[in-house]
Amino acid sequence: MKVISLLAGAAAALAFSVPAIAADDAAATKAMKDSGCTKCHATDKAKKGPAYQKIAAKYKGKADAEAKLTEFVTKSPKVKMDDGSEEEHKALKDAGQAKNLVQWILAQ
């Protein structure tokens, strides 16, 4: 009986420690490079745009995080850069690529 309880506890811990939908790191990296995202963004440090970790922290715990970021990366809004300049944000056209990239950003 103790073994069953222990196994059930371990399974529950594992289920809650793994994200429900894991982003494909290689595909996200390729999308970032192909779309020029790395020109302005990095994972852990600010460049011309915010770090992906900072973006993830901003949206952490928000139910609409994925929808808002997906809209942002699939449209071309004007964005204000840290240096005060404004640019048109580049848009991803492929919906699957955008979804994977957004999930990757939110996992940072």
C-alpha cells in the first residue's frame, strides 16, 4: 500500500512539474533567427528590445498571455524601443511557428 501511495505522489509531482505544452526549442530558435528577432532580443539580456525572460515575467500567471503575445508576433505593431526610437515590429506569418515561439518565450 505504501508503494502505491509513493508512486501516485511521484506521478502527481511529475505531472505538475512538466509544462502542459512544451515548445520545440530548435524550431523556436530557427524562427527567431529567420525572422530577425535576435537582432533586437536575447534570452537573458536586453538589447534594443526586452529580453525574453523579461517578457515571460511580464505575462507570468496571466490567462491571456499566449493570446496577447501571439497577436503581437503575428501583427506588425509600432513598438517603442528602450532607446526611445519606434519601429514596426516584424510579424511571423506562419501560425504554427508563431504559437511555438510564443510558448517558448513564455517558458523562459
